[in-house]
Amino acid sequence: MGMIGGGPGAFIGPVHRIAAEMDREIELVAGAFSSDAARSAAAGEVYRIDPARAYSDVAAMLAGEAARDDGIDFVAIVSPNHHHLPAARAALAAGIPVLSDKPMTATLAEAKELAALVAAAGLPYGLTYTYSGYPLVREARARIAAGAIGTVRKVVVEYPQGWLAGEAAGKQAEWRVDPARAGDGGCIGDIGVHAFHLAEFVTGLAVTELLADLGAVVPGRALDDDCTVLLRFANGARGVLLASQIEVGELNGLRFRIYGDKGGLTWRQEEPNTLILNRLDGSSEVIRAGTGLLGPDAAARSRTPGGHPEGYLEAFANLYRDFAAQLRGEPAPLLPGIAEGLRSMAFIAAAVAASRARAGWVTLDI
Amino acid sequence: MGMIGGGPGAFIGPVHRIAAEMDREIELVAGAFSSDAARSAAAGEVYRIDPARAYSDVAAMLAGEAARDDGIDFVAIVSPNHHHLPAARAALAAGIPVLSDKPMTATLAEAKELAALVAAAGLPYGLTYTYSGYPLVREARARIAAGAIGTVRKVVVEYPQGWLAGEAAGKQAEWRVDPARAGDGGCIGDIGVHAFHLAEFVTGLAVTELLADLGAVVPGRALDDDCTVLLRFANGARGVLLASQIEVGELNGLRFRIYGDKGGLTWRQEEPNTLILNRLDGSSEVIRAGTGLLGPDAAARSRTPGGHPEGYLEAFANLYRDFAAQLRGEPAPLLPGIAEGLRSMAFIAAAVAASRARAGWVTLDI
Amino acid sequence: MGMIGGGPGAFIGPVHRIAAEMDREIELVAGAFSSDAARSAAAGEVYRIDPARAYSDVAAMLAGEAARDDGIDFVAIVSPNHHHLPAARAALAAGIPVLSDKPMTATLAEAKELAALVAAAGLPYGLTYTYSGYPLVREARARIAAGAIGTVRKVVVEYPQGWLAGEAAGKQAEWRVDPARAGDGGCIGDIGVHAFHLAEFVTGLAVTELLADLGAVVPGRALDDDCTVLLRFANGARGVLLASQIEVGELNGLRFRIYGDKGGLTWRQEEPNTLILNRLDGSSEVIRAGTGLLGPDAAARSRTPGGHPEGYLEAFANLYRDFAAQLRGEPAPLLPGIAEGLRSMAFIAAAVAASRARAGWVTLDI
Amino acid sequence: MGMIGGGPGAFIGPVHRIAAEMDREIELVAGAFSSDAARSAAAGEVYRIDPARAYSDVAAMLAGEAARDDGIDFVAIVSPNHHHLPAARAALAAGIPVLSDKPMTATLAEAKELAALVAAAGLPYGLTYTYSGYPLVREARARIAAGAIGTVRKVVVEYPQGWLAGEAAGKQAEWRVDPARAGDGGCIGDIGVHAFHLAEFVTGLAVTELLADLGAVVPGRALDDDCTVLLRFANGARGVLLASQIEVGELNGLRFRIYGDKGGLTWRQEEPNTLILNRLDGSSEVIRAGTGLLGPDAAARSRTPGGHPEGYLEAFANLYRDFAAQLRGEPAPLLPGIAEGLRSMAFIAAAVAASRARAGWVTLDI
């Protein structure tokens, strides 16, 4: 694997590296970590890769690796959003599969361009909507598909954070509040889209309509930092998506509550090893990761027995495991890819446009 | 105290009785518990009152009690919503103060009529928005007023229930889903209005605009059973109000999270003895009821030391304590009354109308 | 009801008054609240009783009330431990039934004397081991009796508090750390005995052997403030009882975990409305108060629907309800009485003696 | 790194592999995974190592690796307890450092022998007491060392599990209940010793006396499966250690509560990213992993920002990181080694002997 982005100060680069290598199917061997050669070299040193394989631009990496017998088999794109399309385009042009951090691109137009490029290239393309890698998220999806809560009627998905409540500092914040680098969406594109993907992933239902109310709460901010989006799903189910980055004290509180006519399921990312199933008869079941209560997909994606908590890195690693399977030509139907990426970008675009226009309900069709 | 409503099968009558008498300032001595004489007598027996004082209509009770030396000093109205106005009107006409279950009346027009009657009568009038009686809710209000979280920016108030997810049964459900008895609002009037009141009570801010999306999810239901309302507060703060009665597995999950530019406060009714204060510097404080950390109002409304849980009945009793103070001519500024009732009814009316018309944002001015 | 003790500054007096009156079967009408006439009168005023019925000693109350047509039907003894025997003796001699705060008396010898007096008098006698009044504690007892967890193998009952960790202050602490007034046991008699009773109550099993390690941790303290007691039950089950009053940050953390060969049950007093049942197959059930999942005894002792939390005062009121039934001649088999009181006093005596002697395992037979 | 043990069906082998490689300082390249050649080869395939480096005995591995330029730098011993000494002896004899799963050996006598061997060899030796690798465990240690709770007075450390409550099945259970392979201690040696180490690690205090009550609850079991141990620490602090493998519904519930004269700290392994600090003034602080509230050691051992949960594998990886530092000659004072191993083995031996003899309090000196 070669990494694009993930230079000094980026949180997500090391996360990708650890996740990629956790199951020992993938090894980080090269990277275009930064456009600054010294910084890329420094990152390479931290990652303990061969110094010759720490490149300062994507083209150089693709060329350099193509020239090697042991060159990279795919790239992981972890740079800010506006780099996603050009990086993916270059990799695909070089015949290299792509696993990309979300969102797919900075804009919907770019996403459509990338979809066409992937289709033309016929190469694997995956998107790391990390939270869909949690075993109990997959268990929730499987249980809903199997009818455990009946027909889905109501979806509440929330993603509260508080780290942008004050004057944001550091590399993580900088590009996220800059329209030129993050795209049109701030909070909605950074985390709202995770919540959107999770809602569709777990329910197996497409959002068909939305009403968005995005706000820029912190004075002087150009992009939204607090989002409320009302949803309608294909089966008529009602939904609410809340995402915010100004909710002081919230760390990474992604969670969902999904209700059908026979039951309800609730899950929280910050305590990811417990899933609660409530039934219409008043009974409640606590489903714990790593136990015999899990279905095959969730069981196969737990690395430890019950009570030995797994977390974010292990969830992330489950996506890499899916991608590795895809590279070997095996099916990995739960790994998000182009279809999910396009829907996500359409969601961001629709939410941003509808909120600006105070447009009320708009359709989401892609 | 004389009770209006609260006959056999009603949950709320015994709750009012216990709450009223908890601090031994008030005693239930009479009631028009049901319009059916036998049922009213039966209720009177359950409440252990003098059989002669179990009346079968309000007028009879007011007349009968007026004729006694030890007649009632006020009435508590706990009947279904459409009885609230006539019962209050009769009591006020008889010179009797009123403590009423929420909502104030079945419709906004009725509420305005009642407001005028109360003003004309110059008598105490209170509304049992129960949840504002919890000591830690008052602590939250006091802390926000004192600047603990800075300027309020965001309010999330949720009230999930699940008991109307199936075919509802029993007396509790029957009138709540019938427009003739409940008024125009179903879930929004039954529990959404609690959430609305709590949001204004705790923040000290008025809601000025709202966007409502009310749905009737269970097939065949005439009134809303699932509500999402976006809010704007007078200072520009953003808000979301979620209320539902079809969320399977939720019992009475009222809760709020309020964020300012310096901190955040979270509270849940089902674990009412804990309040969490998060600060911008990343620190979190756990404030527990009955401890020395409480301010004077909350401390004065805790009856047990920390760790000896108080609950719903004690919160309810705090409202009766406030009302008793008012009857004695003492100030009880936190007891909801006409102003809060009018705002609540205006909220219901605006939400119902705006949702039906898919009107987008509407103003709330009263 | 007449109260003995509960004068100004006592926490437990008002608790008894509220609990006694909650179901409107009992009314506080008289009291010997303090041996100081002025203080007893002041207390009577706070309790809003007829000033003529606020007495300054027990004998005066018993005589005064006997002379009235509407005299008291029983006394509630809420004074410090060393008053329990004389007060009960006087009441029984006057033909008045007794409901007493725990522990039964200050010493085991006194308890035996009282047991004989009660037997001779043939009058109702109850002990307010409050925590056995919680609906979910009774549900746990009923479930275990019905075999829900199979044969009980292991009992862990804990009662952590922290309020005596520092230099204790106030009336509550004063007599509890004084051997002359509290008896030989400090923490063991004040709260350890609650844990002991709960263990026997919920399992339906008698403790037959114990090994006690009591310590006086805070410098200068004459009585134990931190207790560990190992237990063996009649069926051979193993047990551990932990009680402490020096665990900083703990408020009133009484809890139990009971394990059998088919399941386990856990409950915490500070969140008393939830009981967890774990089964050998790995499944977990959450049982919530006020819902249709409760058996008849627990259901009959819940006053509110699920999600409307009940707490300490309601649990206490359930004991008064049992006692009222007993006064009417109805069975109330779950109300603790002489038998439970004797066992509790024997437990305290055995634990104190065994710990002082570093005696290892001793038998508990009474 | 070469692995000893960890063949097919072993849970702990893959855990060591992932933990070792997480920070990319270490790579698993060889193994004597099983004494059965076919099984060792199969394991090697699962671990994706060079087939030539999957050996069927330790001697062969040590010889084979010594003959390579890129031979192993250390061994990780993850086999059942009775293999620990011979495996370590062989490695040390070959000049190879050792990182060993706990307990150090099967018996105290073996442990002393190993201690002498390590001293003679002058080679790094580490023990994976995993739970001491959690960032918040280290934070707790650092806070206590810095005086956050004052003088430690009371320690409660618990390790409930339930997986041996029934007829145990599978490879994990088999050797743990067999004295020939597990040593004299069952539950006490398997998990009780984790709790013991954690108690000493976090408090920085040595246990000086203990009173042990070990039981074999499940019929037919030769080794203890339920343990209660009372403790005294060097400063006079009182302690209780509870460990059990028959508590149905408990997964891996290791936790501690530590109280001093100024505060208390609580932590639970199953929710490892939260540490609670209570202070004598009644205030409570919630310390969350990955936030700016952590001291330098804990901060350096968190790989993700707050709210992105880390778990068991990351804690384990922190021990490997410490060991890698030690291999490079850097200090890693918090990695358990010979001293901690000896104390742990002495603890097991003392507990087993004292319990069998019903000996009461015994001293623990080593």
C-alpha cells in the first residue's frame, strides 16, 4: 500500500497505517505524505518505510512504484478533501486501485467525474466510512435485514462533537473550516456524511427527501459547524440527522436509534461493544461484541472475546480487510464504494443547497 | 384541595394526590373524579376521602365545598385536555384558585380565553409542567443563568416514548389519540410541549421561530405520534426538539443537552439525580442531587441526601410546594403559570399548523 | 402514627413521615421528637401536627395519646440506636404496635429482650430495612425464588459510602461514631446490616458462617468505618459483603450481584429502576420498573409507569404499606420483623466479635 | 519476534501478533506455535510468515533463527503456564530476550529459578500484564503518585468473569482447569493475579499481608474458580480483591476503586476510556482518554483522539512498545518484569496455601 497524505501532524495517516496492517494482509511500503519533500521524508521515517519510497508527489510515487518489482498494489488517499479527485484520478490512470478517506471528493461534480473514471478503469475503489466497520453496526444491519425490528419507521442518527466550539487550532481544524479545501460542506461534509452513510447502511434504506438547516455558529466561520437534517426514507420512514462540532464536551458521539413496528435498536460509537435491542413486548436485550450472540459477519470481524473491548482502529481495520478481499477478487459487499460515495456527495450538496435557499423539503435522487 | 378528574384508571390522579400531600401543606379532601357518580364515589374511596365529598360534577363540588366551613382552597384539574377550560372557568368563577395539568387547554383560543379569565379573577393559577420540578433541572437553569456555559448557542431537547408504537390500549391512550378530546396536537401536545417548556425553562430564552414536521406513523392514527421541530431562540441560538411516542423501547426518555460558548449541560429524566457539566477546557463535572454542590433553589427542593434517589413524584411535589407558597402569598417564580401556558399552547398551534401546511419556518409570538 | 425521635436536624424523621403518609393509609398525628420540649415543639411545627401532641418524652406521648379518642395506633421509632429498646418496650407495654428504624436495638442482648417482649405482647412489630421495599428488589427475590438463576452460588453485596471519610460533622455523624449511642458496630451496624439483610432477603438464604475484617480507618475513630465480611450461605453459596463509609465520592452505593448456576442478577440502589438478568446462554435482559415485565408483588409496589423514576421515599413507603396491612390483620410476609431483626443483630455482634478476635470463620446461628 | 505457543485455537496468539506489530517497531517473523508440526505450519500460514520459519519446537526455532542474518531479536511466550519456564530458559540460554505472557511460570519455585536465570543472562525480560498498558490505568497511577487522592486508604479491585460457570468447553478452558498445566492456582492464577498486579501498579504500594478464600464452585473442578482475598498494603491501607470465573453474565469485568483521604479513583476495563476522580469536597471529574487532560505517559500511549475508543489490543500494544524501547536500551519503567512476576507468583502461592490451610492472615514477602 502507498499512502497519499498523512504527513506530519495528520491524525488520520497513522490510523490508516495501523488499520491497514492489523490483519497482516497489507503493508505500508510507500507514500506521498506531503508535497513538501522534507516533510514527506520525515513522515516516512515515522512510518518506518524505506526512505527511497517517501515521495513528495503522487505522480512520482506512482512512477517510482511502477518501476519496482515489489511496487504498491493500491493507494490509500488520506489527504484533505480537495485532493481526493486528483489523487484518485492519477492512481486509476496508473492502473492502481484506490481506497479513499471520505468524503469521496470535495464536490458532487467531482464525485460524478470520479465515478466515471472508476467505471472506466474497472478497478477496485473503496471508501473508509469507518463506522460501518464496527462489528455491532454490522450486527444491527443484519438484524434489521432479518426483521428483528419489523418495518423501519423512524431513524435518529446523531454525531455530536465539540472540538470546533472554540477558536479552532491545529492542522486538523484548519482545512476543515476552509471552503477551498473542504468543499462546500463544513460539519455536514466532515461528520454529517458519516451519520448519513450510517443511517442508510444500517437500515438498508435510501434517503429520498431531506430538509436541511445548517448553521455557522462560531463567529467568523465560513462553513457550517452545526447541522440538523430531516429525512424521509424510501419506505416512508421518518428520520432526523443531527451533527455538530460546537457541542462543548462531546468528543465523537456518533450514535443511532432505529425504530420499527416490532422493535428498536440503539448503538453508540463511544461504547461500541454494546448494542441494545428493545422489543414491542417491553423486553430488552443487551448484545455484546465478541459473544456467541453475534451473527456471522459481526463475529468474523471481532478479534477479541467478549469483554475485551475493541474500538476505532479495529473497526477501521475491518474496512481494510474488506478491501483486501476485494483486491483478491473476493466479494466484500459491505465495503462502501462508488455508489455510497455518490449518494454521500449528493447528500452534502443537497443539504448545503437546500439550507442556503431555505428550500424546505428537497428530493435526493442519484 | 379538590380534584377534577383522576377517576378510576387514570394514572395521573394518584400522582397529583401523592405530590400534593408530600410536604403536608396540602390535603386532598374532595373531588369531582368522574362524571359518572358511581365511578367518582369509587375513586373517592380509593383516595380515602369523605364519601360526601366525592362529587359527580364540577359545579356540584364547587357548590358543595362553598357551603362547608372546611371547604377546598383550590382545585387541581387532571382531566383530559378538553375539560381544562370549562373546569378552570367554573373554579375561577367560584373564586377558587386553580392548579392544572398541562396543557393549559385543548386549543390556543381556549388558552387565551382562560388567560383573560385568570387575569380578571386575580387568582393564583399554576400549571404542572412536572419536569421543571426536578432539583437538577432547576440547578441547570440556575447555572445557565449564572453563566456556567456562557452564551447559549444550541439546545437539543428530546422526549422519546414508545408506548403508542403498537395498537394502544387502555384509558391513558384512548383520549390522547382522539382530536375531540386531546385537541389538535397528539404527541406534540402530550409530550412535545413538555420538551418545549423545559427548553425555555432551563435556558431562560424564548423560542421565536420554529419549523415543524409532525407525523402520524401508526396506521389509522388521526393525530401526530412523532414530531421533529427545529427551533430558534431569542438570542439566535439554534435548537432541535424531538418527541415521539412510537419509539419502541423508550419509556419516558425526556432529556436535554444545552451548549454555550463556554460549556454544556446534559440531563436525563430517567436518571434525574445526575447533571453533567462539560467545560470548554475539556473538563467534566458530575453534579449529583442532594449534595453540597447544589445552589439554594435545587437544595431546598431535595428531600433526601445524595445517593438516596428522588424521582418523578418528588419533582411533582415541588410544583405543589410552589403553588402552596403562592396560595400563602409568597413568591414562587419558577412555577409555570399563565404566561408559560400561553406560550405552550401557541407552540402547539404553530407546530400543528406549520406542519400541516409544510410551511417551513414560522414565527412564534405571543 | 406517633413518632419517637426525628427532631430538628434528623434526616430520617421527615423521610418516615413522607413514607408513612404516601399511600394515605397512615397519618402522623403525634410525636416525642426530642427530649427537649422546645425542640420537640419545633419539630411538631415543622411536621404540622397539633402542638398539644408534640411531647417531650415517650411516656408522656403514650399516656397523652391513650387518653384521646383519636389516639395513635402505632409508633414509629426513628431515634438513635440506643433508644430503640426502651422506646419499643414502653410502646409495647402500652399495647401500641411498633415500627422501628433499623437496627432493632443497640446490642444483641437487647434484641433478644425485645424479641421476648414482642412475643409476649402479641403486637405487630416491623423494621424498616428500607431497601427491601424497592419494587425491583422484590422482583429479584421473586425471580430467584422462581428459579430464574438456578441454584445460588455466589453473592456480592456492597454498600459504599464516603461521607465519613473526612472529619465528620453534623448530627447525622455524631452518634454514629459514638459506641455509647450506636452500639458496638459503626459502619457494620449503620449500613453493613442493610447489606446483610438485603443478601438474605433477595436470595431467600440464611448466612451460616462469616469471616469479618472491620477497620477504623479515619484516625481517632472508635468504631469501624470500613468493613469486609466473607459469607457462607445455608446452601453452601459463597458471599462477600463490603461496606464502607470512607470511600470518597460514593454517596449511597448499595448494590448486589447474585449468581446461580443458570444466571445472574444485578441491581444498584442509586439507579433503582433497572434490574439486569444475565443468563448462561449469554443473553441479558433489562427489567425496568413500572413495566409489564414485573411480577405481581413488584407491580403492586410501583406507583408510576415505566420511565417515571421512583426512589428512596417510595421504597420506604412500601414498608409502611406492608405495616398498615399488618395492622389491619392482613399478611405482609415481606416486611422485616423480629426474626430479621434478631438475625441482623446477631450478624453485627458476630462480625464485631470475630473481627476483634481475628477469629477467622465463625458460625452465625440464631 | 518469534512466538512460542499461539497455535490454532489459541486466542492470545493473534492478540500478541497484532499488539506487537501495531506500532511497526516489531514484526512477527517466526514461531514455534505448536509441538505438532502440522499445526505449527498451519498457524504460520494464518500469521502469514515464511513457512520455513514455522517450527515445531522451541529449540529448533532458536537454532534455526540463530543461523539466519535476519533472525529473531526476542521471543514472545504465549503458551500455557507450565511451558513458560522451559521456553524462557531455552531462549535466555540462546541469548534471546523474552517477553512472556503472565503468569511468569506455573509455580513460585519456577519463578525464582527464572529470576536467577534472567539475572545471570542480563537480558531484557518483560511480562504482559496487559491491563497496565491502558492509558487511563497509567493516568490513574500518575495521579495517585502526584497526590490526587492523598494517602491511599482502601483498594477494591475486582475481576468478574462468567465463562467457566457452565461445563467449560474449548481449548481456552481446558488447560486452565488442569493443575498439571495451569499450576496450583485456577482463577487466582488466571485472572486474580491480573487484579493483584493492577492493585500494586496503580497504587504504587506493595501488598504485605493477605487472607485468602478460594473456592471451586463448579462441581468436579480441581482448581479454584472463585476467589476472595483480603489485602493489607505497606502503608496500612486495606484492600479487597475479588476474582471469579463463575459469575454468569460477566465477561471481563476487571475494575478498581481506590480511595485516599482526599479523593477516589474508579476505572473499568470494559469501558476503558473513562476514569472518574472524586474529591473530598463532593466534586467529580470525568477524565477521558485521548484528551488534553492526560499526563504525558498516558497521552503518549493513546493513538486516537478523544471519543475514538481504544481497547484491549491498543493496551497490549503499549506493553510491546515499552518492550521495544527496552530492547533499544531505553528505559521503560512501567513494563512489568521479573520483580512484578515474582511478586505475582508469591501472591498466587500464598493465596492458594493460605486458603487451603484456612490460615487467616499471612504475610506476603518477596
